[in-house]
Amino acid sequence: MPRNVDLNLLPALQAILEEQSVTRGAARLGLSQPAMSASLGKLRRHFRDELLTRNGNVYELTPLAQQLVEPTHTAVRAVGRLFANEGEFDPATAEREFTVVMSDYATEALAPTVSRLLRAASPGSRLHINSITPQIVDTAPDSMRTRDLIVMPHGFLTGLSHRDLYEDDWVCIVSEDDESASRQLTMDDLANRPWAVTFHQRTAFTTSVQQLRMQGVEPNVEVVTENYLTLGSLVAGTNRIAVVQERLGRILERKGEVRVLPPPFAADPLVETMWWHPTYDNDAAHKWFRDLFITAGIEIT
């Protein structure tokens, strides 16, 4: 780290970037406006950029400042975690934010139970859910240094500690009004029908689709989405097909848009797993939070 960096400016930088106002940033940190203006001046000299500029009656972030928002948030979290890293953890009195990266499917399946358990055991703590993105997955384990957990199946991550949480079988969904789909789909149906899928990278297909490919069936992908919960709407009213987790399929079926059918091939169940950076293996708060997730996984099975 450069010797001339003043880490005392980090809270001021975060407040200015998020509030986009010296006045609101000062109030947020409990500082006087002149003190915050002085901090902004130091930050401008350091970055050689105005950071905050007036546009009419409002202030706006410069392009560089916009690029600093996420790295600044990450840095503040990292510093906070460093000084919160204690040998013991008392959930009843703790005030901590736990950040978890999950798909909308995993959020729907796990988050209600996790949040209920967290509120009961640690009312001062907070759950922050981030959506899974290819960047987070591709840059792991580095991307997990400032996040507590990422929940996703095996086959996509390396260099992280992990623990399995629960299993979910695979099912097919078709439109509720699709009269051409019988109660039992065939392999020809899977080969010939258009598909709706999630995350259409070759390495990001679900394990069920990977197993299907091993049997010589290549999905005819017509629609790609990064949100599992939108698959029902993308299948409804069409002859498309999607292969989804059974819990998700039942959720979509209850909306009345799709029907759930068994797959015409033997698919190994999805094993939903929590992953974390090895530096947190022995962190007391992190171990407690992992145990809470394990309990949630047991409760939903």
C-alpha cells in the first residue's frame, strides 16, 4: 500500500460517493461541513479528479467517482471485518452484516428460513443478499474475500471451503396450456423442443443439462435468462421446455402458468452447497453463520 494513503479518508469517500453531497455526507458521519469539504479536497488531490461536480441544482459523480463506488464499498467492508474479527462471537449482542451471494432460486428456497433464524438468534445482525454474477464466480476466490458465503452447486468453484446444504431433484416444466405435452416427456421432446435456460455459458449449464448432453441431446436454446424465477413466464404460452429444480418448479406451477413433468432421463439431484474463503474457516462469527445455514438446509428438507 502506498505510504501516502490516509485510510482516515475512506469513510469520507464512501459517504460522499453514496450521498453525492458534502452536506449529507457530513451529517452521515457526524462531521461539520467544513471538515467534510476538507476531506473532499484531499480526496480530489489524491485521485486528481473532482469526484463530485455541480450540474444545475444537483451534484453528480464524475465518471471516475462512479467507478470508485463498488471498490470503496468493498474496502470499507474489508476493514470492518478485520477489526470485527474477534476470538468469540455473541450473536445475541452482535451488530454485524452477513453478505451472501445466491441465485434467485436459492434465495427463494433458503433465505426466508435463514432470515427467520438470524432474526431470532441475532436481532442486531443483518442479512445482505447479492445476486450471483459471472464475474463473482469467475474471480473466486478473490471475490469472496469480502463476502461471507456463496450458495451454488459443485462444478463451478475452486479454491474455496464448502459444505453441502440440501439436495433438490430435477423436473421439466412446460406451458400449462401445452396440449402437445403428455404426462411423460420423451428424449425426442427434449431434443426437438426449444428451451429456456439460465446462464448460457458452456460451463454454466446445470448438472442435469450436462448429464443430458452425455446422452447425446444438445438443448435447442431459444431464450436465456439470468433469473430462475422468470423461467415460468418464458415457458408459459409457448412450446418451450425448461429443466429446473423441483422446488423451483413447484413454485412456478403454483402460479398457474406451467406444469411440472418428470424428466425422461435419470438425472443426479442438484446438491446446493455453501462456499466461503478459507481465511474464514476459524472465524467465530463466520462459523456461527455457517451453522445457521446448515440448520436452514435441514429445515427445508
